[in-house]
Amino acid sequence: MTAGHRPAGPAAGMFEADRASRDLGMELLDIGAGSAVVRMTITRSMINGHGIAHGGYVFLLADTAFACACNSGGVATVAAGADISFVATAAEGDVLVATAAERVAYGRNGIYDVTVSCGEQIVAEFRGRSRAAGPRSRPLAREEATGS
């Protein structure tokens, strides 16, 4: 990313509207075709009872980078599933960076890998499975559902 560069496009717009991520101080650093980089600083309110970053916040950071990457093409895409492996701890004040990359896209589905790091240290590896949203089906009216 160059100085003054501001990510643009559909995923950047989605991120701007993502209050959950932005209220946690996340920053979208870069966006590309099937890729995204998001940064977050671990704050005191993110520390668990063991004195380390709560894994839910690390997952949320990875999930946000995944969402930006899988929505970078402009088609509304949601998570179909995800899992994470925590390989190191993070502490208050640590600056975590989540780097997401598409591995494969097939039909309306995709698989994305996200590495969460603190400097050179890998903190977590995340794999997300996406599904491009289709047109929403309308709910059946009561008369249609019951046949009356």
C-alpha cells in the first residue's frame, strides 16, 4: 500500500458499513481480486481471563478479512463456514494483521485462507468457505403454506 492509498470498490464499501469491525478499531489496509488485508490493535477490553487476547477477537479479525476478500468481486457473498487454528497468543497492545487470499472458487462457492500475524509471528490460521448469495426467496404466505 502506498501513502495516501485508500481501498475502494464493493468490499471497501461493505467494510465502511461494517460497524462491528470498525467499532473494534479495524482498518482495511488493502483490497484486491480475492484478497484483503485488515489490521487491528488488541485493546484491554479484548483480554480474557488468562491475560491474553480472547480468541473470539482474533477470529473476528480473520473473518472480517475473509469477508472483504470474498466480496471483492462485487457479488454479495456470505460465510458458509469457517474454522481457525490458534498457534500463538496475542497480548494487549499487539497489532494484528489478517491477510486473506482466495484459494479456489467454484460455482457460487469459494475457499479462502487467512493468516493472522503479529509482526513475523503467526498467531492464527483461518479457513473460510463462502457462498455467493442468490436472490432471496419470499416466505410463503400462510394460505400457501397450509393449502387453505
